[in-house]
Amino acid sequence: MSPAIPVIDFAPFHGGSSEDREHLKEEIHHACKDFGFFQLCNHTIPPELQTAILEQSREFFRLPVETKEKYDRDNDSFNRGYERFRAQNFEKRFAGDLKESFFLGRHLPLEDPDVQAGKFGLGPNKYPAEVTDPQLFRDTVDRYYGAVLSLTIDLMTVIAEMVGLGSDALRRFSTKPIATLRLLHYPPQAPDASELERGIGAHSDFGAITILLQDSVGGLQVWSRTSNEWVDVVPVPGAVVVNTGNMMMRWTNDRYISNLHRVINTSGTARYSVPFFFDGNADFLVECLESCLEPGEKPKYGPITVNDWMAGRYADTFGGGEVKGKRDLVRLE
């Protein structure tokens, strides 16, 4: 029987007893160690806001192609804007990932010192003017961004306690972070093809932690390291999917895993999802935590700043280099 991705109740974080909170921490700890993925219910993102961001995503992707391409990410210096179908390619035997997306982040003016310094992923957003209600689109995006960022900080607080990351380090890591919100649209594909196309090919995420809102359409699959098969992440109403990324793997010396996942949409209908990629402060130096080393064990990965790590990973995957699984992680010899 295939292992199921854990579903964890987050309610004790805000209102449970000390015993309930300890149990929650252990559940998250084991999910990060054994799966690299879990679904989180009873969190702090309101259901109506989840519905609203998915509807605004559909609103944008209904626009004509030529309108969407006015916001082309390739013409943007801040990792913002529209990504066309096939722009990203994680599995080279396919023509490219069968998805389109729209990148957003914390809206920072051009005059901001970190924007002026050219730090990766920091800058102004592009808000489309052609949607039915442009102000509603912007307000919804900004509200959702704030809500998912707040939830991410809560989750990082739990993880920090479990891996021995001090409160000062967590504060520095979480201040003015590189944190990208991505609206995603996966069109349906033929279920009887000889080899199914990938909505997004098998890959592991680059950063520290990802929080994914998905609609009711399935298609997300996670690789099971115990049964050596792809396991469906069946949508749970109101829940978000959480996974740890390659940066977290470096930090913890592989104690927490960054697991392969992919999307294959054979549902017959379009799939929409909204991942939030939390990567931390650009200047923060990610190096192996001493608390994650056994006696005599050495770090497997060298220190690197968040800025250099993320810029390199984006260059690999959007610049034509394949980034897949642990080949994305540069080990020390």
C-alpha cells in the first residue's frame, strides 16, 4: 500500500495545550524528515481568501496570450511577470513544462536600497491592468501574500525549534526575505497518451520552504522513497501543501529532505495552484547547523548566501540547465 502524505492539524500552534503543541512539532519534524511534504489544515489563511486568489488567477489566465505577454517575465529584472507555456523544462525528454504562470512578490519601489543593489527577487510587482477589476486583483494578491507570509513565519518558528536554529538567526533569515508568489495554470492533457506530458517535470524546490494552495483538481504527485513510486497528493478542502526545499536540506545536512514532485493533469479540466516560495533574506549565509551534525560528522554542503544560491538555481532551470532532485545540490568533496 502506498504511503499517504501526512495531514497535520495546525490549530494547536495558536490555541492548544503545551502537550498539543509538542505533538504538533513532532508531527512536522517527522514529516520533514520522512516525506519532505505534508498537508496543513486549520491554518490561518481564511477560506474566502483562498477562493479569491484562485479566482483572480483564473481571471488573469483567461486574458488573450498577447495581453499576458505584455507582462513577460523575460523582460523583467526582478523575477516578476508572465511565464509562457514551455518556458521551464525539468525533464529534457519533453518539449517543456505544460503550464503558464505569473510571478509576484513583495512590492518594493525602485528606490529601495536592496532593489538598487540588485538583490535577487526584490523589486516592484507587475499588476495587470486588463483584468476585470485591476484594483481587486492587486488587493487580493497583496492580502494573500501577507497571509501566507505570516503562516510561513509560524511554520519556520516550529522548524527552527526542531533543528536548533536560534531565534536571532531566524529573525535575520526572515527579515525582508526573497519570497515569491506564483500563480499557476495547468491545462488538461490527454489521459491516454503513450507517455504523459508533464505539467511540471520531476524536480525539487530550490528554497527553504514552499506553501502551495491548490484547487480541487488533482495532479500533484510526490515520490515515495519507501515504496519507490509516485504518490498522489489528493486535495484536502481548505488545506495547503507544505514542502521543504533544497536550501533546508543544505541547512540540516540532509536531516530534512527536499523531495521530488511533479504535476500531470489528466483530470480533463484546468488545474490552478498558487505556490509561495520562501527563501529568506538575500544576505543570509546558509551553512550547516551544528545541531544537525552527529559526533564526527562533517557538513555535506558548503556555505552560500541566499542570494547566490537562488540566483544560480533560477539560472539553471530557466537558462536551459536541468535541475532535478539532489543533482541540484553541490556537495563538498
